Amino acid sequence: MDVSFSAFVRGMTENPALLISVMLTLGVIFVNGWTDAPNAIATCITTRCMGVRSAIIMSAVFNFLGVLIMTKINSSVASTISNMVDFGGDTHSALIALSAALFSIVVYSVGASWFGIPTSESHSLIAGITGAAVAIQDGFGGINSAEWVKVLYGLAASVILGFGSGWLICKLITVLCARMDRRKTNPFFRSAQIFGAAAMSFMHGAQDGQKFIGVLFLGVAFAHGQTSVQGVTIPVWLMLLCSVVMALGTSVGGEKIIKSVGMDMVKLEKYQGFSADLAAAFGLLISSLFGVPVSTTHMKTTAIMGVGAVRRLSAINFGVVKDMVLTWVFTFPGCGIISYLMAKLFIAIF
């Protein structure tokens, strides 16, 4: 399979289905970089370690680096997403079904936003490609349970790693700094918070960037008549394309969104914000190295909950807990069913 950039451009001009799937994937990547920016830098802004605009620019740069560097080091998350379903041997229908899955993510996200249902781009992506695979295979035979079970691991990991690491790191800092003058430690934790936000942005790019690289690469394989991307190396130009689009999304990410998330969800001091960012980045790193796709949103919010629990349980924002549960309850069946119906419709029309 020719995975050069020239072949990619030529394929889009010759295959409208590939062009549509690429545009939809890049659109979702852009929105992901835009809407997920608050997860990486909200605490840094809340604790007044950085201004909103400078934090956005920093996040864009480290999102870019996260996609590029982590994919070169370990692309197991991208492989998990690519291999979790089997679209069958008809690559033309498979490409149409993949486009339907991506379109369903847009439909579900808009509908969920209208009804006030919280969403996760990661979970929508997983549910979407699964629903499309079920549609094209007329059953659950197209689901690779060995890879899909990693999604369930991811749900558990986001809670255990996020909350546990947040609590442990914050507790350790609290004990070590118990006798120190807060005014003297604040300058250190100001710098540490900026480091933590940069690490969180890097790992957001590493996790979410790889998910969409996996889907985009799968579409390219279908356009070349390949039924999978097994054994094919992800080209550097594809990493650059996804990372640039995600960075652009982050760079224009609304300041109002970041301020709203930072001020309404997070009430932390500098050392607590650092603890939450470091814990979330650590959880995302472990998940990425083991090829487990997780929601960066959930990893960060559970880390914040763990930090809050060090002080008292009542400091935990249980409204966020409810939103997480609603995301799990509605996104997988909701987006999966929409994707199934869209895939059936697209295949019938095209």
C-alpha cells in the first residue's frame, strides 16, 4: 500500500468517499482540539499561573508535540482503534460505512448538546465505528472483542488512575510541605503548575491524536483496497496533518469555554492544580503505553476529584460525577445506534 502524501492527495481526488471521510475526521480532530483545551489548562488558569491566551498557545504547541512524538514512540492506541472492528472484505462499502460513522459522531454531538447530555469525543468515536461495523457485517462478528475490551479497561483506568493518582500526589505534597510557609512555596508551584499543564496538553495530544490517526489511516487503507492497517507503519505526514489540525483547534479554542470550565468546575490552589495535572498526565501516559484508549476529560476530572478528596469528600463536585456517568450511559448506545442506521442508509444510497 502506497502511503505517501502524493498518493493520499491523488486518492482524495479520485475517490469522493475518501475525501468525505478525511474531511469529517479532520473536522472532528479540530473540534476535539477546540473543546478539550479546557481539560488541559483549566486548572492552570484558575490558579492564575498563566493568562488565558498564553495558556491556549502553550496547549496548542504541546498538543502538536504529543501527537507527533508519542505516535513515533508508541502507536498502540492508534492500532487499538484501527483493529477493534472488522468492516469486512468490501473496502468500498467499508469506506462508506466509516464515513457514516464519522458523520454520526457529528449528529450525536449536536443532538446531545441540544438536550444537554455530556459527550466524550473518544467514546463517540469508539461507539461510531463499532455501530458501523455491526451494520456492514449484519451482526457482532465484526467486533474484535480482544481490542474492544480495552475500552472497558479505559473506563476503569480513568477512575482508578485519575482519582488514585490525584489523591496520592496531593496527599504526598501536603505532608511534605506541611511545615513550609505557603508564601514561599507558591512561586515553585506556579512554575510546577505550568509544567503540569504542558504535560497534560502533551498527553492529550498523544491519546486523542492517536485515536483519530487510527481512523484516518483506516480510511486510507480502505481507499487502497486494504481491509486493515495491520503491519503498515503510520507515515510521518499523517502524524503532522493530525497534529497540526488539533493544534489549530486548540489555538482557536474559545476563551469563554476555558474560563467557564476553569472557574465553575475547579476551585484549587496552585499545589492542588499541579497535583491534578500531574496525576492526569501520568494516567494518560500509562494508558497510552499499554494501548488503552481513555477519555482525557474523565482522566482529568477524576484527578481533580482525587485532589479534592484529600481535603474532604464534600469538596468533590458530584455534578461532574453525574455527567461522567451520563456520558457512559448515553454515548455508547446512542452514538452506536445512530452510526448503525447511518451506515445502513449510506450503503443503500451510495
